[in-house]
Amino acid sequence: MTWEQVEAEAAAILAAAAGHARVVGSTGIRMHCERARGAMDELSRPCKDLDLVVRSGARTALRDALEERGYVIDRDLLVAMEGRRFAFRHADTGLDVDVFVDKLQFCHTLELDGRWERHSTTLPVEDLLLQKLQVHEPTETDVMDAAVVLATHGVGSGDRERIDAGYVAGVLASDWGFHRDATANLDRVAQAAPRLGLTVDVSQLKEAIDGARKSMAWRMRARVGERMQWWEDVSEREETY
């Protein structure tokens, strides 16, 4: 499927979800604003799949809507995740749809309380960025997506199209493992940006992250450091599915 087809499908699914779902992932970045869409087109970012997050009270309605549109649910994942995450594939187009419930839970967990109303189609730009930065072993497209967000959105407050460094820093100040991977990925993005032809400056964001007061849990976990695994091993978990 083309990006245009995936975005049209995402819009139709959102309409069926009656405001209780948001688009995330690469499609969410594209649909968030025209500047991001244009940057991804210039990079020829390949079209892959569709990620959604839905409020828990609407997950059954969303599942019904997807199945009515021809999607088939992954029953192994349904059982393994006990309703916390769903995966679907369209029987005809082959489009894969991942659905997270209430929060983005992958290598690390991103809570979404109070974030839903800030954008009608996607999550706020900070959450779209953090979804990419939480990946422990990012792919080339993960790095590309994060670079696009940073290249097309400045850092600041008081404007919903600027990345709120205080929010990002606050999320990472409560979770040492998330902090460890996110800051490493910011460095990866900064290194990759020139090769991608993008202008990215992560210094202001990293300064806010470094300067944020860390929680007691963060400081206790920091004492253990890398002697203990600090991320959820998604690959092993998905093999179990």
C-alpha cells in the first residue's frame, strides 16, 4: 500500500473509533503535520504498517470496526497480552495494524494520561518522538522517523507544535532505563542527521533531560546501571506469541 492509502485507511478507522483512538508510529508522524509528511517524502521513507493507541473503554468497539473492514486479529497475541495490545492484518491488502491500549508499551512504557486531547488525530509531538526514542535497538527507519520529528519541530513551550522539553525530561526522569535508551538514541539521531540531509540539534533537549530532577526510583536503578537489563526484550516476547 502507498502512504496515501495507509493514511486514508487510518482516517477511516479513526472515524469508526469516534474519537477514542489516535495514530502513532510513522503514520502518526506523517499525519501530525504537513512539514513532517514532506520531510518523510523527501527521504523516501518506506511505508510499512499502521500503529494506533485506543482508550481501554473503546477497544472492543475498535476491534469490531476493524473486523468489519476485513481485518483478522492475531489470536495468539490476543491471549498473550490479555487485551493490552492487539495485532490485525487485512485479509486483502496485507496491511498490519498494531493497537496499543491506553499506553505505549514496548521496550519501555509511555503513559498517556492527559495527552489524548492535545491533537485530534495523533498523539502530541513529544509522545511521537518518545515512541521512537524508547526503542532499545532502533532500526534505520526508527532513527529516520525521530530525526524527522526533531528536524521539523523546534524545542520550546507554549506552542503545541514545539517539543516541550520539560515534558520529555519529566518522563525520562522517572525511569532510568527509558532515559538510558532515549539519550543514546538522541545521539544516534544527531549522528545520522547529516547523512539523511536533515538539520537536527538535540543540545537543548538533552540539556533539559540532564538537568531534570530525577525520581528516587530513577536514582536507585541508576546505582545498578547496566549490570541488569534495563529494557523489555520485545523480540523474545514476540517469539512467545
